[in-house]
Amino acid sequence: MIIELAEKVMAGGEITVAEAEQLIKVSDKDTMLLLAMADKIRSKFNGEAVDCCAIINGRSGRCSEDCKFCAQSAHYQTGVKEYPLLDEEEIVAAAKKAKAAGAVRFSIVTSGLGQQSHIEFANICHALARIKKEVGIEICASLGILTLEQARTLKNIGLTRIHNNLETAPSYFPTVCSTHSYEAKIQNIKNAQKAGLRVCSGGIFGLGETPEQRVELAFQLKALGIDSVPLNILNPIAGTPFSKNKPLTPLEILRAFAVFRFILPKALIRTAGGREVNLRDLQCLALNGGLNGIMIGGYLTTAGRATEKDQIMIKDLGRTLTKPQL
């Protein structure tokens, strides 16, 4: 069944929801075959290059939203460091460091539902424009729910992508967040696309969702035409409602990664936050099991691993690196 479905995808076909649900539930014994076939799909449609990106937590904490996994929500006591928008020089310096570490894209991420301050939004845009000009790296941003006008402004300064995670399946989102709707997220993505921006959107595994809901998320992304998909794994934060969630096994995570490749054969699919904690010594199997991107360096409120180790991993797998598209 695994080989037949992979051949179907490589011939230009599409798998159904039912078929994807079968794949995501294969046994541990058959998981390596699933990863191997997902990687054949990756190789056929995306080649051998690995896309590395990096982020900076540009504004931290005091978020009005109640996402139950997030250290930055003002609804929970997590001890997260809180600060306003970072100084532009600090942001630009971080972008230079990211490029030196192998990143082709750098993103400014800010806490909060959106960008209510016109001054802060202007400062973010100015920093992004400087990074593109001075650092020579693609620019991305994750700024919450934006107006169409804000999305067009970001397009005009040369933003490569705008990021807005759906987080989880439509059927599970109300369990994760109550202060904004799934529909608002989808409209935000459509506004960005209307402005001419490419959208980076994915989710987090381990929030308590079922394997079927992971499939549901993948098909939602497919329906929205998303071609860049970051996949995070919950790294539980003390003080949040999901702090005691049962961790997923590495093989369960890798199965989900592989099935996303079957559903989204031509997308840039990257492993992001939580990979070090949850995949541990099996991190390389993400790139050998269908994925073609990784987030390097640190994440928003948790540390990553040394970027040198990621570069060695990529080299050892016989893979190359993408180049900035400026």
C-alpha cells in the first residue's frame, strides 16, 4: 500500500483523505518504508537542496491571545522574558549571524494578535528592508493578523513570505485557542495572497490532536495553496495548559512528516520548533523521510542546537543548501 500510493503521487496523482489516514497509522515496523517513499517523492519534486531559515523573537510576551501551548500568552504565568520591539541594530545583527550560519531567509516574529501600532509596524518594515539590502538574505515576517494594506506594504518592501500558522486542524482549533477564530486565520492568509505574498503556514504536533486531525491540517493547507509548511512539535512550557501533554514518540512524529509529503508533494516542508527535544537522535530522519527544510538556531522562547551540528547533518546526508532568491 505504501509503495503503491507513493508511485501514484510521483506519477502526478493525489492521495485521498482515507488513504492519508491509512498511511499515518502504519506500524512502527513499516515506518521506515513510509519515510523512504516520502523521500522519493521529495527528491522527485524538490531535488536535494535543504532550505535553512532563522527567526528572531522581535517582540516578546504580553500577548492578548490564549493559545494553550504558548509561553508568551498573558493568560498564563510562564516566566517568559517580556520586552517591546527590539532595536533595529540588534535585529540586523541577528540577521547577519543567521546568514553566516547558513540561513537563506530571516524572519522577524512578534507576539500579539496583530500590528496595532503604526510606528512599530513602520519600524519592522524599515528593519526588514535594511536586512534585504545590507545582509543579502531573503526576508520573512510573522506578525499576526494583518490588514490587506499592511500585507501590501510588506510586499512592496520585498518580503519573500509572510508566516501565519494554522496551528492545528479546523476541528481541533477551538480546544487550542478561544480568543480568535480559525476563520480569521484563513482570511489573513487569503489577504496576504491577495497582496501577492507567498504564505508560510503549518502547525504544531502534540497539542492533543489525533492522527486524523494531522491529516485534516495537511488537507486544509493544500486547499489554501500553501507551498511552505513549517512543522513544529510541542515543547511543553510550564505554566501553560498544555504543559503536561503526553509527548509523541519520534516515529509517530516522523510518520506525520512523511504523510505531509504525500499530501503536499511539491511544498517546502521544514521541521522547526521542538525537533531537538522530540526527535533527539532521529532528527536526520526528518530530512531523510520527506522534508526539505529546517529552522536553524533558536526558536521564540526555547533554544535550538548549535547550527554547526545542523550543517554537518545536512552534509552527511549528501544534501546541498538552497541559495537566497533576492
